[in-house]
Amino acid sequence: MQPLFGNDAEESQPARPTTPAAKWSTRVLGFIGSSVIFWVALKALTPIIVNSWGVTWIGNQWARIGVAIVLAVPVAALLSRIEGTIWGKYYVIIGYLLSLVLIVWIVLHLLHYI
């Protein structure tokens, strides 16, 4: 039976050793990407959090920046740990799908459908 994606011989090869520069770049890019994601999510969820939980300090821009940075640090560490595993591949696929949704939303917004 043939595999669905690629050849089994490719998967049985030993993994390439990871260089310190590759780990560093993964951590930096993971931190930047996750901090942007947390910033956008906090900006969108701030009115809901303030109204439902009464957490008024989250309305401050510097507080949201701090929360996004604090949340992005462990996520960047997690991303560097899952790099090259099946979970890392799932994370990349989810990222591609979210990027596609963002592109569709931008196009619909520019065409004044939203």
C-alpha cells in the first residue's frame, strides 16, 4: 500500500541535527508570530473581557502589550520544542489555514462585503 504523502524511505532517514542558529531563529520567529496573534486576539476580545469579567485594566494598551509578551514567551518555547515533529506539522497547517482565512477576510473587506 502506498503512503498518502510522500515515500516511507524519506521518513526513515535520520533527522538532521539542529544548529543553534536554527533553534534561535525558531524561537525569535515563534515569539514574534505568537505575540502578534495574542495582540490581535486581545484587541478583539478586550470589550468582551471588560464587560463580562470586569477586568478594566486590560483596556489599557500597555497592559495588552505586556500580556501578549508574557503569553508569547512560553508559546515560543513550545514551538521550538515541537519543530520537526508531527505536532509541528499540524501547527503549520493550522497557520496556513488561518492565513487563508485572513486573506479572504481582507479581500471581502476591501470589496465592502463585510
